[in-house]
Amino acid sequence: MKIHSAEEMRLWDQYTIEHEPVASIQLMERAARTCVDWLLHHYPEAPYFAIFCSKGNNGGDGLAIARMLMEKEYTVSVHILEFGHKGTDDFQTNLARLHQFPQADIHFIQSEQNFHPFPPGQITIDALFGSGLNRKIEGATASLVEHINSSGCTIIAIDIPSGLFVDRSSKGNPVIKARHTLSFQCYKPAFLFAENAEAVGEIDILDIGLHPAFIPPDVTGATNSRYEFLDDHIIRSIYKPRKRFAHKGHYGHALLVAGSYGKTGAAVLAARACMRSGVGLLTCHIPRDGYAILQSTVPEAMVMTDLNSSFNTRIEDDLSKYAAIGIGPGIGIAAETKKLLGEILNTYRKPVVLDA
């Protein structure tokens, strides 16, 4: 799964609108429908939904979600940040649609005096700000974020928790702390940093049908995203079942440079993983004292020992015969090992996997 920046997501939306083609309001409906389907599956007995919206397109998503929940006869209140401007066109369209429901419970927030208490069992939907946010939340909006976070209610963020920047640090910012984040189409870079774990909670990626042919440009002029999240789809795309009459020599010969004194276990685990991944032949280069351990625990692997008993210093073998080299698990920080790593990287011209 590709991991896209905020700008790439904006371009992907636009590409879908132009090439499907589909109106932006219809794309918003599609996004809202996937969120509502998720909510009804995970919280079918929820007594009350409170949806917090800004006047941007993320808020438009929130209004559409509110309308669809009311169509299912759920009790819903909508709380809209009132900044004086009328909002985006799609926000206004969804607000007009919401006003057609007599039971619509709509509140406008202009200051902290407009904050409402949270009844027990409420499910709070954060549709304040989406992936387009580019500045720190301040003032009454920051107070609202704190009010929501301190409520003790289940919080579900739409696309990304409000206050969190997609592709740069949000340190020091007021940020919604969600139990679930319902993000559209793909992971965002911010989801993969430990400091944001408390904000994003459990992440669910919802497919809203963005155009599959989109390939974003990057600053180098290439035509693909730089980042990827390893998932089942990628693994299946490279998996090749073994043929009936094939033998291990048909499936590549890998070299694993691993282990040091007290860390032979890392070499054992890496060797087992390498064999499990489908390598035909595996040679492990390890310190001399690890020979008996590795040979007895991973009998499928061949073992080549270093002259040093405690860490790796030199490989006498011809590296060009290996289809790939893995380096790193448990190798330690000895100066001679660092030198060996540099020599391999400077001379070997086939795939290398580094365990950092």
C-alpha cells in the first residue's frame, strides 16, 4: 500500500474527479457512506452520535455522515465551528441537505460558552480538520479539542485526527486523541510515528474508490510515491509457488552476515526467517563461536565462520555468487565489523537488506 503526503492525496482526489469522472460532492457522499457503514458495523447500539465539523471538506464529510445516520434513525447532534465564512461549496451543499431533516440538531460554536456536555455513551465523531491542515490549532478551537479529549467518550476521527499534520511533526500541537481513525484509501505518514500513536488509536483504511490509475509526481520528476506500507497484497504479488520438479538451486543463494558474542540468537532468528521467505540456498557468515549453535538450530543453512570468535571482521568468499546479501542482525558495533559493512556496500552490486 502506498503512503501518500497531504499534497498527493489532494491530487488523487482531483485526478479521480477528472478521470472517473465524478463530482466532488458525490465523492464526499462515497466517503461518508463508507464511514457510516463502518460505524453501523462497529457501534450498532450507539445511543447518540455527536459530530464536530469545521466548514471545510472534512466538515462536509461530517455533515453527510450525520444525515446518513439520521436516515437510519440514530440520534445525532452536529456542532459546527463558526468562523464567519460560509465554508466550501460542498460543505454548504451538505448543510442545506441536513436542514431538510426536521430532527436535525445543529449547534454553532463561536466560543467556549457554546461547548456542550457529553452524555454517557456518546460516540464523538471528529470531522473538524482533515489532511489539508497546515497550521497549528489555536484559541477556542484548541479549547474545543481539549474539551473533546477530556470527555471520556469514544472518539472516532475522520481521515486523520484534527490537529495532526499529515507529513510533518505535530509536536506541541493540540491534537484529537481518537480511539479509531477512519482514513481514506491509504495510510498517511503521520500514522507511522510512535509519538502519534495516542492520537490515531486503531487505524482503519476505508476504500472510497479513488481512481486506481493515479500515480503522483514527486519533486524529482519521477512518477511514484516514495513510501510504501508492506501488506498482504504486496507479499502475494511477489510470491511464486515452487514448481514440482524444481530444486533449491533454482530459488537463489543468499548470504546472511549476522551475530556477535551474546547475540547468536539474532543470527538464528534471521536465518530461520530467510529460509521461510523462500530462499533456496542460505549461507550464514557468523563469528566462529556461533558455529555449533547455528548449525544445530538451522540445519538447512550452510555456515561460514569468521576468523574472529566474537564478531565478524572479514569475508574471504566471492560475494558475486550471491543473489542477495542480508546484513545486520546481532552484528554488534565493533570497529572491524563496521569496516566489513563498508567494504560490502562499496563492492557488492546486487540487492542488499540492512537491519538497522
